Amino acid sequence: MPIYTYRCENCGVQFERQQKFEDLPLTWCPECKKKALRKVYYPVGIVFKGKGFYSTDHRSPSGQTPRPAKSGETESKSESSTPAPKPETPPASSEKSSED
């Protein structure tokens, strides 16, 4: 059963009461006997646990962890993804222009 907090708007007394969900909210103050009770609502703290939850409450691609290699993939495949350096070739245009 949940515990609800009540506060009297007339005298300011505050107390907690354990009630069922089906029970009607209290309205009469036990101290001043006036119909001035209101439920007090507090902010609920939310804790995100696990991969993909960040302090900004959304997932960003920069925070993703690299996925593990499948059984058919090898480390050499990831190394070959970087382009190989091109071999140096002498400029052909400068030699042709000097022959003319």
C-alpha cells in the first residue's frame, strides 16, 4: 500500500497516511477539523541503468561502444578498412611539355 503525504492549507500540519489505491483522499484535517487537506506531490527520481542511457537522457552515436567481431570476421578486415598509401609517380605532364 502506498504512503501519501497530506498538508492542511489552514493550519499547516503535515502528516503521512498509508492508504489503498481504492481509498478516497482525505479532506478533513485531524488538527483544526477543517476541510483543507491536500495531497503533497514530490518529484520522482528516475535512474537510468544500462548501456545507452546518458546524463542527457538520450542516446547519441558518439557514446556507442564498438560491437564485437562475428565469428567469420577477423582483425585484418578492420585493419584493411584504412586506405593504403598511393605509390608516388612522377608527373607526366612536365616531361611532355619539355619535348615539344
